[in-house]
Amino acid sequence: MEQINIEQHSTSVKEFHFDELLKPTNNYDVSNFKKSESYKIISKKIFNSVELKDPKVKKLYKELINQNYYLGALFDIYDLFKPEYKLKEEFVLKLIPNIFSDFGLNSKLDLVEVNELLEKIASSNVDEEINNEIEKYNNEQSVKDIKTLKLKNINSYEFYDRWLSMNSVINYFFTKIGQKELGNHLALLFLVTYESQKEMLDFVSSSLVSSENLKEDYLFNSQNSLLEEVFDELKKQNTDIFFTKELIRTFLSIIPNYQLNVKSVSFMSKILNPSKRNEKFRLFMSDETMVEIAKKLKVLSLSGKQNTDSLSKTNSVKVLNEEFKISSSEIRAAKNILLKTDKIDYIAALAESYFKSKKIRYNKYRNFIAIIKLATLAYGYSSWSSSRNSKYKEAKKIFEIMMLQFAEIESKEFCQELSKVFANNNFKDDFVEKNIPKEYSHRENVNDLIKVVDFVFEKMELNTKLMENTIRYYVVKNELFELENNKKIKKIFGSEELTISSASYWQKDLIYNIEMIFANEKSNLAIKYVRFMTETYGKLYLSDKPPMTGSQKVMLVAIYLILALWVLIIAYPIFQVIIQAFNWYSSNESSGMNGNLGNLGIFDFVNFQFSGSNFVYLFKETQFTNWLINSLVISITSMIAMVILVALIGYAFSRFRFKGKKISLMTVLLIQMIPTVSSFVAFYIMTQILNQWIGMTGKVMLIIIYTGGGIPGNVFVLKGYMDNISMDIDEAAKIDGCGSITIFTRIIAPLSKPMLSVIALWSFIGPFGDVMLPPMLLNDISEYTMASGLRTLIGGVSTKAQGSFAAGSIIIAVPISALFLGLQKNITGGLSAAGVKG
């Protein structure tokens, strides 16, 4: 026997407690199993063996072993002890033949035959001596090991032999690496864990819990107890803390109560399966139930095809010695409804979630949930056209027969009672009788659905009021959906007596009743239950407008395409400006030789090399700094003067009456009609005269022109804005003793901030974009403003610097953007602050 030494460090297992290790961990799944070394051994020795030559058989074996991926976690734990490869290979091959569940795969393989074949493959690859020693342990010690779990009826358990064999294999191979005691604990822990997974997923074969009549929490408590024994054994060996954590974590990854089902989803999967993104509150009916229903329908379908000579293709089916005739058209109708309606298993999913919250095992409610699902298919549809209703009537007969078949599986007495429920036409639901009009064709079906589901809940000794309110809500919800999506049929709502408001009131009342039921039962299912109930299936329109027609949708797409094209037309030049500003091939440096700057810096839209050469040229070879300072001085001065003058003039026009007020406003409008270009000659002459008389510079003249030129239009705009501010504010201020100046500075000006901010922004931007006036009024190029200065970079005959021009354009945007961001709050503020205090 080879003793495998486990690494020991200064930080030992004694320094922390067992409870600290019991934390949820990521689920060990088949992908982890396939990546392991043990899976490579299985592929090499089992899947590629002579016994599995047939591709179809090999595929079935692969599926079965992949479903038993929990074995991979035990193999990974064995790997932690770093055994020899031959020993690890023998362990894998000897343990695989002991599987005794397909975990809900519904495999076509017989597990007994599978184990025999796998044992044959293992025996051919494992020494005879090892096989004999495992058999010896199985006969002498394995029974004693299992008895430590204190299970009373374990000898009569269907898979008791598999338990003994699996225990023997695990104990033998852990003993081979010097871990006899640890192997004993791990073997029992793995068997209990295997059973816990089987209890959750395998609904066909017998389970340990039902065989022993155990409590629901037995398996979980046993797992915790055995895990602690494993921990204590490692503690005795003074095992390294990291080794212990890894071993415990690996085992926790296959224990259901500690598993975190976190699955990484690829980006493409999210796109291709958008409906799976937000299912936090989605409830599901067990797939096994749907499989059983499909099987039953298939059997009926085959029986309906036996009489092929008859045109109607009818046949009979017996349930409790009562004969029911069925036809192929009825079968087709049932298949069609099964495939196309109730796709989210609405009532069945809610009922099953309630069963689970009551700790009822699937094997105990499987037939009941099938009956509820079939009842929904038979009765739970909304008003349709007469042709659709005829198909439902045909299918209804088939679904009722299938309900009786599932009831007969439960017991003959239950089936007889259900048959009487079908025959009872006197059942009337209070809600239906009180609220739903008698002319509503689906009314009787609602009553039938409630009476069948009530009967099932009574048999299970559960609260019938819960499902009554749920079905009522389901009916109202279906009718609202049909009201929105099917305009041709007659529905409950839409008349003067029953409006949409009636439906909203009913739904609110029904949800309240359901929440009270859960509150009285002290159940934590309420939130998830109600969330799934109220989840919208279909399209939700948040507007009062009706859904768009086909032509409107085409028009909307066309508008979006035009807008997208317009955005592209605007955005592409801006994008190119940014690219060319940093493009070395667009700089003057690229056209120079021997380290000297060239005369031509032309845009290059083909080649690109990132560089800051254009910015260097802009600041070193041009008067750009002066242009920037000139622009800021002129813009800021013009902006301040403009805002002050326009605010005062606009206030006067808005609040005061004086002679010439109307004429003045007309004059403002007339001045706006005169083109600015026609005034350039006058501006030039005035600049020359004022320069000779009082020495006025061109910069001062520009400020006067920008300010004076913008006053007429801005006054007219601001006057209209101030007119919308209530005069009651002025009157209230005057009563408090405020004068006109105080009213203006304390009330009107603050309330006019949004429009004054817009005027300020316009006034600031104007000088930055003017390329015509500065060259006309300024003699020196160093006095130019930004736009006119940058124009010289592209307007020269022998020298051009287009790349630097683009760089300057980017810099221009900085002060303008900064001002816009600073004034943004005022611009979007509107008149929300305007009001009169009572």
C-alpha cells in the first residue's frame, strides 16, 4: 500500500472551523466533467472500446455517462492526492459500472445491461487481483459500512447492491493511497449525495427517501454530518488549509443545497435567445408531466388509426370499463391545441409551484398536475370564432378522456369521482355568475375549469380558494389580451356595462385575495407567484393610441432610415475632421524635406498615422494663441453687453406702456429683414471715421457691431418670453413695496434665466464663427479672431495647412462646449420655478 503524503503548511486546518467551509459554490456540471482527466480515460477506454462499435449505441452510452457527471467530482477529489495514473485509470473504470440512475434522461438503455457491459470493459483493463480484492471487501466489509447510516429498510432497497459495490470500489482505491478512514467517509457521503441528486431529477425509479419513508431533510442533514466527519479526518492529519478547502468545495459543488447554478452565456446566445434573459420570476411545469401527456396522446392517436377502412377513422378507448369513441379529427384537434395553446403552462406551473412550497414530492402529485394541465387545455381558452370553437369542442373530449386515464393511475375511486365531477352541470362559480354576462359563450368552460381544479385540490387537501382566484384572474387576463389582439370576435369587455376599468378592479381584488391566502399560510411564495400571474404575454402598449398598422410601420421604418442617413451626413464630416487633425499625412511636416516644414499640408483620406504635428504647427508657426485670446475677449464682452442690454430692453417692452412701443417693435422686425452683408460697407466707413476721430480700434468696433446687431432679434424673442410670466407676480411684488428695478433684478430676470442663457450662448458663438468682418476691420493678422485666422491656413495660394485647420477647429469647440455645459441646466429649466406664493 502506497502512502500518499498530503502537503502540510504552517496554516493548518486546526485554525478554522467546519462551519466556515459550508458556503454555496458554483455547480459542478457536465462541462466540468468533460474537461477532466477522468473523462479522457472514459473516452479512451469505454467510448472507443470494441463493445461500443455501433455509433447509435455509443451515443446512448455517452448521454447516460454524461448524466452521471457527479462521478467526475469524486474523481477530481481523488486527483488531489496525486495518485499514479494507472491507479486513477482503474478507479474510474471500476466505479463507472455502478451507476444506477439516468437522472431524468429517459434513456432507452437498460441500466442492468449497461452495468454488465461496463463491468466487462473494466475487467479487461483492470488486474484480476484488484477485482478479487474489491469483491472480497464487498462481501466482508461493505454491508457494515452501510449500516453506519442506520437505515432500517436498506436491505430491501432496489439499488442496495449498487450501493454495496460503489462503496467497495471507493473504499478500496482510497485505501490504496493510504486514506482508508477518509475513503470510508467519502464513500458514504458520495452515496447520499448521489441519492439527493436522484431524488431531484429521477422521477421514474424508486428512491431511498420513499423506500425508507424518510423526512425531506434527511439527505441534507446526513450530507452535513458526513462532511464534518471528512473535515475531522483531515484535521487529524493536520492537512494544509488550501487542500481542505478545495476538497470540501469540490464536494459542495454536487450537493444540491449548496449549488449555485451560475451558467456563463455567450453573447450570441443572448442575441439568439432573448426570451431567456429575464426569467427571474418565471415558473415552470415539470417536463416529465408534458412527456407523460404526449405519450398518452400518442397512444390514443395510434388506437384511433386502427380502423383505416372507415372514413371517420373512429375507434374506442376503455377507462374503468366505460367505452369512449374517438375519431382522428378529434385527435388532430387535441394535438393542435397541445402544441399551440397554453405554452407557458400558466395554471399548471402556478399549481406545481404551490405543491413544491408545501414540500410535496413530484411522485405524489405527478398525476394531479397532469389533470390540471389537461383541464386548462380542455376549458381554459378565450372566446374565438365558431370554427375555432368547434375544434376546441372536439379536443375537449380527448382531454377529458386523458384526465380520466391519469386519475385511474392514481386510483379507481379517484377516477370514478372525477367522472362524476364531469357530469355535474350544477356547479356555478360565484365570481362567474356575478360578473360575467350569460351571453358569454365561454362561461360554462370557466365553471368546468374551476370545478375540476377545485376537485384536485380537495383531494390533495389544499386550499381551493387559491386556485379559484388564480383561474378567475387567468380568465380576465385572457379576455384583455383578446380585446387588444383580436378585434373581430365578441369579448366580455368593451361594452358600456363592462369596461377596461372593471377588469382592472377585478384583477386588483383577485391579487389581493391571493396575497391574503399566502399571508395566512405564512408562505414566501407570494411574490414569485403573483409576479408570474401578472406577467404580460403578448405585446404591451403603454400608449392610449391603437397599435400601428402595416403602412404606419413601413412609414416609421422609412423615417428612421432618413434620420439615420441625416445623422450619417452630419457625423461623417465631424469624424473626418478629428481623424485629419491627428493624421501625420495631413500635416505640413509630411510634405517637408530634411527636417524642414513643407508648404502644403493637404488632407489625406487614404493614409493615416497618428501624430500631433498639426497641433505643433498650429501653436508654433501661426498666430493661433492670439486668435484664441482675441476671440475670447470679443465673445465674452459681447455676450455680457448683449445679455444686460437685451434683458433691460425686453423687460421694458414686456412690462411698460409708452408712446412708440408698437412702432419700436415694428422697427425691430424691419431691421431683422435687412441682410447683414449689405451693412458691411457702412461698418467699414464707420470704423475708419471713428478710428481717425477718437482712435477706436477694430476690436472695439467688432464688439459694438456684434452687440448692436444682435439686440433687435434677441429683444423680440425675450419680450415674448417675459410676456408668458404672469403679471400677478409683479402685482404681488408691488404690494410688498418692490419697485420696478427690484422686480426686474429679483423676480423677472431670475425667471428669465432659460432664455437669457440661450441669448448668451448665441452671443458667444457668433464671434467665433465670423470669417468676414474681422479681416475687413482689422489690419494686422495677429488681431484676427479664431475663424478668420484659421481661414488663412487654407486660403493661401502657395501655403496650405489643412491638417492644422482641422486641429484648430477641434480646439474652437472646447470653449463653446464648456459654456453650453455650464448653461445647460438653465436652458432646460423652463418656467418650472415660475409661480405665485399664496
